[in-house]
Amino acid sequence: MSRQLFVTDFGNEIAILAERVIQKFEKINYKTHAFRGIPSGKLRISAASTGKYVIPYFLSGFMEKNTGIDLVLDVTNKSRVDESLKNNEIDFALVSVIPDKLNMEEE
């Protein structure tokens, strides 16, 4: 017989507060980097699942040189990448075919 764990209301409140503390810490860290002239912030990239093999090749040098940048990489299916682009949730996308009806530049 297995036991299930349930998060209490108190536990949920603590989790929310902890997330806020982490976000504030990140902001302080980014501001400190910016004050020193170091590029900082989050770089959000979404890639279709086949992109997970090429992204490290393209980003490894960039990430080594820009230690103040936090990479948020979402490897998902093409429709989710398209949706993220449409909703302006990401900075860059890696897809094999440019989505229709979106005004964007190709590299």
C-alpha cells in the first residue's frame, strides 16, 4: 500500500513566498551585474524537440562569455513553440519551418 502526500494550505503559502524571495534575489543579482556593466537577465528560447541537439553548439560560447545571463530553454513540440512566439513569451525560437501569420525575422 502506497501513501500519498498532500500539500497543505500553509505549505502552498510558504511555496509562494519562497518563489517571491527567489525572484527578488534574481532581480538584485541582475541589477548588480548591470551596475558593473555585465549583460544580465533571462534569455528565453523555445525549440522544437530536434533543436535540443544543435542549441548547445550555438549557445555554449555565448553562455561562457555572458555569465550574467540565465538561460531558460524549453524543448517542446512545434505547435508549442509557435504558440510561445505568438504570445511573445520567448526571445528566440528554433524551428525548421517559419510559422505562418507571424511577422518575424529569419536568421
